[in-house]
Amino acid sequence: MTNKSDATANSMSESGCQSDATSRRSKWLAVLAVAVLVLTMALRLTHAAEIPAGVAYEMEAAYRMQCSQCPYTDFYFDQFMPVVVWRMLTLALAAPLALLGGASPAAADVFYNFKIVGLASVLLTAALTLFSFALLYVILFRFTHAAFSRPVKWLIMGSFALANLAVGFEFGEQQHLFVLLFVPYLLVRYLESSNFAAIIPRRLQVLVGLMAALGASFNIFCLFLVFDLWYFSLFLQYGAVHGPQERCSQALHQLLHAPH
């Protein structure tokens, strides 16, 4: 009887030690993820005037459209319109920032004030980064308790923060915006394929689906990536897709039964 009670006590002690180790590992990973994200924001804010070439190109298109010019006819532009709408939001944010800084809020003055426009671009992209980070946190820690352990969850969060740090000078480019908008959807799709998405609210699934659609609309290559992943998911679910009829029927089946 004594031996059994000692074995039980030892087992409980080992379990407690493993739980404490897991908790400490989770805390360190959480601190690391948040620290990397804060470092990313600080680095970009200190170099806000360094506007990437792609952002500047799209910003000029947004400024010309604000001046009542029409793309493809009044000026050359070879990108999709949704990304120009995003740059219009940047210019709209730049106007009050210029006013706060004592500069002229006029559209022409704001557009040629590179420090103000760069700061507005960084702030808007940082807001989207924080929103995606918070959305990943909600999905992982509130709705997927059985999917991953806490250290793995914080490892995913840390990887997302590190990816934003690795973007570097391309902070706010189309590809970066696409990743910010698409990663929550990719996580939900993975959880759905693993039978964990039933606990994720439908409204949240719709939100991440709309975010992914917005990100895919920025660039034709982003759209191709979405269709490639979709086709790959069909291949994993149904096996090889041979002809166009089978491909269309299975794609229609996927659309009809998709949660978002």
C-alpha cells in the first residue's frame, strides 16, 4: 500500500514538474514573440521616411486619382485597383499627421512630404500587423484549445512576428500586406482540415475569408497562390484531379461546402 502511494506521489510530482517547465517555456516564447513584434515596429518607425519603390509607385497612382485622373488612360499603371484604394487610406491618414506636425494638409503638399507619407504608410501597415497578430492570438488561444500546446501556439505567434521583422525595407509592400491578410485564413483552413474549425465562430471565419480575398486582390501572383493552395487542398482531399470536368465538379463541391 505504501509503495503504491509513493508511486502515485512520484507520478504527480513528475507531472507537476513537466507542467511548470511547459509554463516557463510558454512565458519565454510569449515574451520573445511580443519583443520581436515591438522591435519590428520600432525599427520601421525610425526609418519611416525610407519608402519602398513599390509603395511609392502605388502612392503616386493614388494621388493622381485623388486629382481626378483616370488610371490606364491619363497615366500608366499596371497594378490592380484594390491596392490603390489602400494607398488612398494612407494619404488620408497623412493629412491629419501633417496638420499635427505643423505642415500644410493640402493634398499636393502632403504627397511630396516624404516623411509624413512614409510615417502614414508605416502606421497603417503596423495597425494591420497588430490586428493580424491579435486575430491569430484569438484563434489560437480562445478557440483551438485542443489543436496545439501552449508552447507551439506561442511558437506560431513568434514565427509571425519574426516574419514581419525579416521583411525589412519591404515593410508595407503588396506581398507583405498579402501575408498579413492571408495568414489568419491559412490557419483557419488548416484547423478546418484537422477537424478543429467547428469551435471557431462563423463570423470569425467570414472575417478571415474576407481578409484573404482582399489580400489576393492586390496582385495577380497572390491570386495564383490562393488558387494553387486551393487546388492542393483538393488534391489532398480527393486525390489526383485528372480532367477539366472532374476539376470543375470538385471545385464546385468545395465552394458549396466551404465554411466561408
